[in-house]
Amino acid sequence: MTNEALLTDQQVPRFDSRMSEAEGLMWRMEKDPFLASTFGNVTVVDRPINFSLFRERMQRATIAVPRLRQRVRPTPAALGAPRWVDDPEFNIDYHVRRMSLPTPGSQRQLLDLATLIINDPFERTRPLWQFVVVDGLAGGGGALIVKLHHTVADGEGGVMLSLQFIDLERNAPLPPPLPASTPDEPPLLADEPVDLLRSSMTDALRVPLGLLKQVRDVLSEPARLPGVATQLNDSVRGLLNQMGEVDPARSPLWTKRSLQRRLETVRVPYRELIDASRALGG
């Protein structure tokens, strides 16, 4: 089965021009490096990745998934939800890169490289994603390091995005080209300052003033979570509930964490993983 059979136009995620409350919260809170919303993954394959072909597929993906060409435009005085606007200086080569591991090309070297890439903060004036093709692996394989901001795609959106560039069969035919733009979906341009301020103030009326600051402050005082959560809508409350699950009063993973990262891998038998998923209703 090919990617085209799996991913129809109806399955391509639809994106709003403004962030949701939860996304805006993640975007603003990560000014504290401990609260970064970047996630990444490392995929290892049995042969080197054809970089020129991969770059072409990602160029196509940025047309199929317009969010990949958009950057965040903050609102005046942090009022309301940040906007997504087309990046007039978008350059695919800034986001799709190629690197080689030094000899011997071990898994440890690959994971250390991925740690550096994923830990490096995004340039907040550009689209929030980066893919790095890696060659030079021991045994002649290749790897792909994917780095995404959580406001660009969640786990489900990331899977759908991957179908734009991962083939499910060897030597799969190239997908048909896409038009450079969709007539019924004009580019998301930056609002005029007056319009942006007006819409931002309208958004702000939906959220009590100072609430975002309360959310930010409460991270250092988890006991305040229940009181603040009652003022939030369901999506933001869900985000806070997740944070509450790592209450510093209970978890040393929260109280003793640092900004240092080290990626490790765990091998899990595929059949056992599938069985566990089905047992839990997955």
C-alpha cells in the first residue's frame, strides 16, 4: 500500500490561523527553557537516505501541509492567541539538512547528535521544524532526526505528516506534484497593526487578564493548580492537569531535573508491543 492510498486530502490536518489557548500557553511558557515544547524522534533505516529525493518530498510536504511554511506572529502585549502567518522568507534548506557522523558512526554518536539538535532552541521568527538526514552510520545505514514544535503538530498530526515523506514500500513511485498554491486558500498574511490589536483585544476578553501569568507562576507552586484550573477552558485545563501529574511534591523527575539531556533507546519486541496496545484498547 502506498502513502497516497493512506493519506487522502480529507486526512491532511486542517490548521487554524490562530493558536488554540493550549498552544498559545505552550508558546508563551517556553520562554522558560525548562518548559520547552519541542519534541523529536530518530528513525534508523537499513540504507542511506537519498537526500535530494527526500528534500524534494519535503518541498512537496510544505505545500500539502501549509503549516510547515508558516511562522508565529505574537499579538501586541501578549493579548489573545498568537497568529500563524506565511513566512515570506521561507527556505527549505534551512529546515532540511544533511550531516555525516564521524567514524565509526556508532549509535551513541547518532543519539548524541540528535540530543544536540533537539535541544537547540528554535529560531522563533521561522517555521518551527527541522529535519536532518544523517549518513555515515556503521553498517551502511542511514537515519533521520525529526524536530518539531508541539504547536506545529501533536502526535497524531506528526504521524500524518510522516506519510508525506515515508514510503511504505521500496522504490515506491513518486507522488504527483502539487500546485504551488491552493486558489481557495489564500496565503495567511500578517494582519495590519490596527486589525491585529483589535482581534487580540477581542481574544483577551475571552480569558481573564493576568490568567496566563497565573498559569506561569503556578508551575513553581503546584498546590495552586486546582484554583487556577477552574478558570480555564477544557483544553488549557487538560494541559495543566498533565503538569499536575508531575507534582514536584511527588516526583524527583521534576524537582531534580536539569537542562542537560541524554537520549537512550529501549528495545521492545514488536509483537509484545502490539499485544499490549490491543490489551489497552489501542
